[in-house]
Amino acid sequence: MDIFNVLTLIGGLCLFLFGMNVMGQALERRAGGQLQAVLGKLTTGRAAGVLTGMGVTALIQSSSATTVMVVGFVNSGIMSLKQAINVIIGANIGTTVTAWLLSLAGIDSSNMFIRLLKPSSFTPVLALIGIFFFMFCASEKKKDTGMVLLGFATLMFGMEEMSGAVSGLCDVPAFQNLFIMFKNPILGVIAGTVLTAIIQSSSASVGILQALAVTGQVSYSAAIPIIMGQNIGTCVTAILSSVGANRNAKRVAMVHLIFNIIGTVFGLMLFCLIKSVFSPALFEESASLFGIATAHSAFNILGTMLVLPMSGLLEKFVSYPSPKHLIISKLYYAKRLIVSQVPRNGK
């Protein structure tokens, strides 16, 4: 891998992140205030909240964006903490849609109809339609539709550029040793957490992992812990968005973090148990784009099934006053009691 491959990799990564950002923002504008209405009205029940979180996140292709919106709605009083928890839990499943779209790049067949499913076949058409809408339509909604298509095409083009740039790494011993190191589950979780925290998108982080998987050096035993860590790293966006918000909005960000930590700890324990007891041969095989998408979905669905029944406990846990708040509260009421006992007007 020479300097030109590195430059191509950097360019592909930039296009990938830019395309994802443009597509997400255009989808949010295209939906307009409808997202607010949907999130406000369809989150009254537990199942409805989870399904709404899944649907909205699948639509805007970002669990971080959904969580940031939810933090904002709770801060402004549009949504309760209880509603927000269910939406956040559902958002973790909705974010897996991106990985499935990216996995289409791994389709390999001589059949014409199957080849049409490859992003390299249909994204130029989407880009052509998108540029037509953006340049020649006066309606803002049509322009946003064009930006969605252009963003998706840019994302997929960046993904292909990254894949092509790293394809030569399969013969580099240092790269092979790197992913042998990540077979340590703890290191894999840390790597996934740090990468996702930096780029603030688990969807983008999974996409980068899928691009690296084309080298054939990323085994499932290395990929699965990295996927687990990505769910923790994506919490950084919600935590940052809650800075300066009210107490309930901060609780939403805390729920997001606790939920993903619980899911990751449980998933990691299950992974280590299966690996040590059964040692499945699948874990040592090279991960495919489709396999990474499947692992991402399976882990997030498992985490949702684990935490959803405990959503009420999560709400109580983050709402329970901390010792600091208890002390401040007791001092405040003690002060009021003392003041009330002081005689007024010298009496």
C-alpha cells in the first residue's frame, strides 16, 4: 500500500462521511415537522415507541440524529422521559439498515438482474436523478429529495473508494497482526468505541469496518467485539447534545449510555462464553459485508430484547436523586425551616 492508496483511502472516507451527513440532513429537512409529530404522537406505548424509534432512524439513517432529536424534545417538554427511553431503544435497531444497504456492495454474480442490485450499478442512476432534482426543480422539497439521492450516491462511491484503496492490505503482515490483536474482545470493544466516538456515527463506523473486510483479514472474532464497542461510542453525540439542557434531557443521554453499556457487557459475556466453550469455526472465518450486517442487527436486536423489559427500571434509576442532590435538597429545606422560625419585626 503506497502513498496514493492512502490518499485514495482518505478521500473515500471523506466522501463516505460527507455523503452520510448530507443524506441524513436532507432527509430531516424533507420530513420537516412531521418527524416531531410522529415522535410526539406515536410514542405513548412501549411497543409504539420502539417501532417509532426504529422507523425514524431507518429513515434518517442515524441513531445519533434520532437521539439528539429526542434529547431536544424532552428538553422542550414535547416528550416525556418514559417516551424517550422507548424511542432510543428502537433507534438501535433502525440504525442497522445502513449496514444492510452497504452490504449490497458484496454481491457477486454474472446474472444481470442480480448485478443491478449492486450499488455500483444503480447509484449512478440515483445520482443523475438527484442532480436533476437539485438543479432544475424550484420546489425545496424536490431539491431536498435530490440531495438525499446525491448524498446516498456519494456515500456509496466513498465506500467503493475505501474498499479499493485497502484491498492491497491483505498481503501486509502489519495489517494482519493488527486484526489478530483485535481478536482480544476487550481491545476490539475499545477500538469500536474510540472510532465511533471520534466520527460520532455507528453507521459510518460499521461502514468503515465493512470496507476493511474486503481485505479478507477481518475475522468474525475481531469484527463482533468492534461492533459491540460501536454502540457505546455513538453515545458521545447524545451526551454532547445534552450539555446545557434540563435534567430530564440529561437523563435521556444517560439512559442511552447505560442501555448500550448493558447490551455490550451482556453481548461480550455471551460471545466469550460461546468462543471458549464451543470454539465455532465461523469465528475464525473472514467476515463478509453481509456477515457484518447480520452480526450488527443480531447484536442490536438482542440488546433491545434484553433491556426493553427493564425500561421502567432504567427510568427509575436515572430519575433517582444522587447523594449530591439529596444533600443539597436537605440543606435547602433546612434553610427554609430555620428562616421560618426567625421572628419577624422583632417579635
